[in-house]
Amino acid sequence: MSHKASWIVVSLFLAVSIILLGFKVAQAGEFWAFPPDAPASEYGNMIINRTSEKNGQKPVMFSHWLHRTRFTCRVCHFELEFNMKVNTTEITEKANQAGFHCGAASCHDGKAAFGHQEPHCNNCHSGNKTDGSQKFGELASRLPQSRFGNHIDWDEAMQKGLINPSHYISIMPPDDIEFKAQLVLDAGWTNIPPAVFPHKPHIQWLDCNNCHPDIFNIKKKTTKHFEMIRILNGEFCGVCHMTVAFPMSNCKPCHPGIKRS
């Protein structure tokens, strides 16, 4: 085979490979059954109805976008011991009034924010996920934009000082941990670029205990069944990134080498 013919064959091979790579990347997004995103003002809104209707009350509508301007995830899901999964924490009116959960000091204790007596009950017990849409619009107009989830870039908002959520109420995080490691995780699909997990932005919102050891093992590459199908079922990254943090349909933040999202 002549040099010219060899060059043509190699060029054709590279061209086909590039086309197939683009197809594979696009196809991956089409293959997975990403749930449709809620409207931006409703993304992260939770209906808490473990016992409300059983006790003749409307369910509670909890807005993450409103609370995360004031507190990081660590405060509620570490200090105040709210489970990550909605309707699995044994919240009761009695416990709230005793200073637990929502009624903790610096929260809805009647001082820092409205308490658990009339006329405030309907502020939470509305049962309506659409509550606060106008207030959300006012907030979103002041913060950096994103294409997914709430359409707000919360990390950028924090970095620019546009929001300054408290990271603790009474249990200070250790000040000697600066976990900046980035983990590179090979994708299970051929031609899909690796996922890159940055600890730094996560530790600004969370406590190590939120992820380790219940969701992820401490030791790298020892978490079993860490697969996309399980993530989309609400496991691993999907604990947060299916409900509150940016949704899984936003591929590029985790797979930065991907060409389409």
C-alpha cells in the first residue's frame, strides 16, 4: 500500500472514530431514562406527609432553595439529623416544639424564625409544591444562572458572596480539614469520558458524614455497584443529584470531557 493510500485509510479511520464517539456520547444521554425536571421554582421542593394527613393537617411543603440561602446542607442533614430521604425522619409537632428538627435554636424557634403556633401553621402546612414561586423568581433574578434544576448556580453564588449560608449552628466542623482531592472515576461505558469528583465544593455544603460511610466507602474504588442505573434510582450521587442538587441530566459537571449535555 502506498504512503498516500495509507494516509487516506488512517484519515478515514479517525473520522469514523470521531463520528462514533460523538454518537456514543449523545446516545448515552438518550439511553438513560432521566426523569423530567420540575419547574425551576419547584425543583427541590419536598412534600412531607409522614403523619400530617393522618392527624388532620395538610402536608408540609419544604423548600430547599429558600433554606439553602441561609444554611448549608450540613446543618440540617448532620446537626439536626434529618435523613436524606424525605418522609423517613420522625418529625413531630411535639419534637419541634421541644427544640428538635425544625424547632432547633436558630431555626423555627419563634425567635430566629416563626415558631410552631398559630397563625404560622399554614406557612409550612400548605401541601402545595408551587408555593413561593414569586419569591423564587425574585431570588433567582439576583443569582448566577444555570440551565438545570433551579436554574441557579449555587456554587458560584456562594463563591461570589451573593449568599452566605451558615455551615453550623452549634457543632463546628473541624478547621484542620482542607480536603481538596479530586477523584477520577472511569466510566462504565466505552467512549464516555471519566467522571471527576471534586471534594472541595461538596465539603462547602456537606459534612463528610453525609456521604461516608453509608453512601460511599472511605477507601477509593471499594464502593460496590456504583453504576449509573443505580444513581438514577436514587442511590450514591442520586441521593442529592436527583432531587436537590443539579439533576443527572446535566452531564458535563461530572463528566467534564463530554461534548454534549
